[in-house]
Amino acid sequence: MRKRLGVMCSGNGTNFENIVRSCKDHEVVLMLYNSKGCGAKKRATKLGIPSAYFDNSEEDKMISELNWARVDYIILAGWMRILTEGFVNQFHNRIINVHPSLLPKYKGLHAVEQAMESGDKETGCTVHYVNEELDGGKIIKQAKVPIFENDTVRELTKRIQREEYRILPEVINKLP
């Protein structure tokens, strides 16, 4: 059944654009962003997706906008702010995030750097439901990425992003 998706972004918007292009069985009806100069806004305009800027303190307005758009699911695609418990509870089991580590390892910021500094041989990405605990919701799907001895943060991040672009649409396309 076709789902109405709201996507929340803070950055360049590559995952957002990938969702729009890869999830043809669903409709991205709205993109919210919290960084005025972010590339996601430009991508939304190019793709003809309605978008709206919200300051991080305007969570009630974001909730209203998402409800007005009648979203079935919210996808966090590079959203770089922690959502309050009140926001999460408004959309219980309907918020999905992609995180650049093999959760439960390396929650929060700088996950790629943490994996490299730890001496781990692999890292990856995780698609999970969002709950009130930072990066603590039920894991839906993971993909592993090797860490090579001579990796830079940028190189490893790019390999992780390629896996994000693969598994996030797979999860979205199977939403109940």
C-alpha cells in the first residue's frame, strides 16, 4: 500500500534525493529542514517536493505540519538534532532513522571517527525505529562496511553512505 512520507534533513540531502528516486511505490509529500543553507532544500525544489524550514525550537509547528501533510512515516535522512520524547510519541513506531554505525555501537555524533579510533575491523550503517533513547530504537536492517588500515574518515564515510543509499530504500519499500 502506498505510504505518504515526510523526510527530515539537515545536510546535503543525498539520502533524501535517493529516497525520492528509489521509493517509487511511496510518495514523499514533505521535506522539513533545520539548516537554512542545506543542500536538501535545493534538492527538494529541483524534485518538486514541498519543503519547509523550522528552527529546532519549533517542534510543535513541525508536528502540525507533518500531521497536516498526513504522513504515514517520517524518515530522518541526515537530521542532526535529537527529537524530544513528545515528538517521538506523536509518531510512535512511525519514525525511521539511518545511522552511520552498527548500532548499538557508536551512538550519536562522530560515529565514523569512533569506529576508526576503536581499532574495529568493520563498521557500517543501521536503519532503526526512533524512540526516546538516542539511536536506541529497534533495529530494522544493518549493512557492514570494512575498515581498511589506510582509510580516511572521508573515504570510510563515502563507503558507509553507499550502503545507506542501498538499505534505507529497501526498508522503506517494505513498510507495513
